[in-house]
Amino acid sequence: MQVFLKVWRQADAKSEGQFVTYTVENVTEDMSFFEMLDMLNNQLVLKGEEPIAFDHDCREGICGTCGLFINGRAHGPLRGITTCQLHMRSFNDGDSIVVEPWRAEAFPVIKDLIVDRTAFDRIMSAGGYISVNTGGVPDANTIPVPKPKADEAFDAAACIGCGACVATCKNSSAMLFVAAKVSHLALLPQGQVERKQRALNLIAAMDMEGFGACTNTGACEIECPKEISLVHIARLNREFLKASLI
Amino acid sequence: MNWFFRFMNSSVGKKIIMATTGLLLCSFLIIHLFGNLFLYGGPELFNTYVERLASVKPLIRVIEVLLALIFLFHILNSLWLTLGNRKANPVKYDVNRTRDNSSFFSRYMGITGSIIFIFLAVHLSTFWYKFQIDHEGGQFYRIVTGNTVGFNNPYITGLYILAMILLGFHLRHGFQSAFQTFGIRYNKYGKLIEAIAVLFWFAIPLGFVLIPIYFGLLKGGF
């Protein structure tokens, strides 16, 4: 099949970018979206042109490195997947596909489709962890965790920090990301010691990085490749409220 | 007090102010609609009701000032949040299929709110002004149903109906969103909140809409 791409090209963070259109031929439905881009890039290199820069690493939906805004949706038209898990069978012969980088003030474009997501790392370093004395590995189950709590904590821990929640949010809010971190640790016994400070510090870091406020539209939940629920944002709000007022 | 300003300045704190003021304004809707229902009892009953209210004027004035402050907080806070959100998201996508991942009501809170605000300004400068200052010796019922600022004026009726429909849209998202902000939407109260939400986004706006329809379109027939 043949597809028509309209891709955001930008030489570096300081340059102005623009859309460039490409026609990609001999695309098969078994190709992943990235394999289609790889094929296009090969052709660009052979022609002596600059290949399209895009982030990718594991290509199996677990590392959180990739992320493209495809035809108006973060990670493309399907639910519950990362961009690397998107295949060309989701498109039809002759389709026009618009490919854009994540758009948010806190995620500046570095080159073409690659954005700088170190704002997430700075939020994590503000408290998205537990402090423990390192030593010998403790025996399993020395700290009992009820199964339902473990499951819910795991749902939150599934966050891979890809930034789709920010990318799709009309306010570029990072609430789902922060909620996943706070919720994950607030549900587990190991997270209790720093529980209050974590909620306060992560929200403060999120605001400082220039992410917007949550309007509860729920777009993040729909676009999250790990399908992290708004339930966690409710818990984050509760944690923040309790930590601030009590 | 440091913690208080930190809280008020944070994005979640601002949302909590939004939710609190929003729910307080919702409670005012119940009282207002309750008063409006006296209209169906005819001129005598309605005028007596308004005069009863006038007899507790100092209390009414205090409530009015509180209400004005709540409105002001709700509006200014929303502007403050919106400005911050615009700054956080300055570059728009070429293609953005927001319809696929969020409701119409949740995306247009600013627009529905702004039109409700215009209505509020008109409502105060017509009904409220007439009731307080220029009520022609207690002819409250006639003011409401008349053709100067009342429901026999098609512009007043049109704006009223439009604003109440948009109020329904605003609360369709806003009411439940407030509980999400408080962090209590997804627990054992979830179903109850959903049920009460229907009262606020459907039943109450419908109650308001029926008044201009009955007294303007059906009874008045301008």
C-alpha cells in the first residue's frame, strides 16, 4: 500500500519547524509504524537527505521512549498501545497521516519528532521514590500487602512515563503521570513514610516545570498506553488535600 | 500561613477552589429555583413570597454579598487557571481529534461559563435591579411576566433559555468534576454523586427553562 505522510521537521530546538510531506510506497500491513518510518528514512539517506528523527528503544511497548501524535491522537488511533505497537494494518491504502511531536511547553522539541521529557525525571527526583537503607535483600512477604492493594498499586506502577497524558491534555497537564507515581507508593506499606511529603513535592515540581492544571476531561486515561485510570488522579487529589490541610 | 498560600497557589489548590465555589453556586440554584416555583401559584402568592423575603432584607444582603464573592472567586480563579493552562500549551496540533477522547461538555467549560456570565450580568441588570429598586410598588409578578424585562420580551426569554441549557452543559461536566477534584468520585459514593449530578445538570436547568417557556411562550404568547 501507499501512504502520504505529513511530518513535522525541525532542525533543532532553536530552529523554526514546518510540515514536510512524503509519499511512502510498498508499505505492507504487517509493518509497524516505525518500520514504515525506517523504510522512509532509508530512502531519505540514499537520496542524501536528513532522516526523520524520532524516539524509540524497546519497540515492544514497555520502555516509554516512543511517542508520536498521529492523526490527532497520542500513539495513534488505537487504545492501550504505544506508538511502536501500532501497525500499518490500522491504516488504509492512500491514507494521509499527519505525524507531530508531543506539544507542551514543558516538552520542548529537540529535533523533528523528538521532545525533551526530562521534566518528568525532575518530577520523579522530587519524591517519586522511597528512601530505604540498602543492605541484604529481605525475604519475600516479610511486609504483607493485601492482594487488591498490590493489584491497584501495580496498575499505577505500569506507567512508563511516555508523556501521552501530557501530549493529549488540552492543558498539557501531567496529573496522570504524577498520580500514577503518588498512587503507586501511597497504596504500599513501603511508601507510607514519605507519603505526605511526596504528594506535596511532586505537585510542586509539576507546577514548577510548567505543566497545566487538570480539567478532568479524561483524555489522558483514553490515550494512556497502560490505561491508567482517573481513579489515580482522584487519589492524588485526596493525598494532596490531606497532606496540605491536615 | 505559608502552607495556605502554597496550597492556594498550586494547580490542585486552584482546582479545589474551583470545585468548592462551583458546588456552593450549585446549592444556590436549588434555593433560586424553589423561589421561582411560586410563580406558578399566581401573582398574589408570588408577590407575597417576594415581600416575605424583603422583610428579612439584612440577611438577604449578607447572602448576596457572599454569593457575589463566591461568583467572583469562581470566575477569577477560572481565568487564572486558564491563563496558566494556555501558557502550558502554547503550540496547538495541526490535527487533534479531541472528540475521540473527551466529552464536548468538558472541553467547552470556558465558553459555556462565559455565556452564563453574560446572562448573569443581564439577569442582574434587569430582574434583580427591577426587584430591588424599580418594582412599581410590589408588582413583582408583573415584572417577571411582563414585556419590558419579563418573559414576554423574546430577547430576555431567548437568552434565558439558552443560558439555562448551557448551564446544564456546564454542570454536566462541572458537578462530577468537582467531586473528582476532591478525590471522592470513584468510591462508594460514586453512584450517589452520579445520581445527584443528573439533578443538577438536567432537572434543575429544566426547571428553570420551563418558567420562560410557560410564562413567555405559552401564557404570554409574544
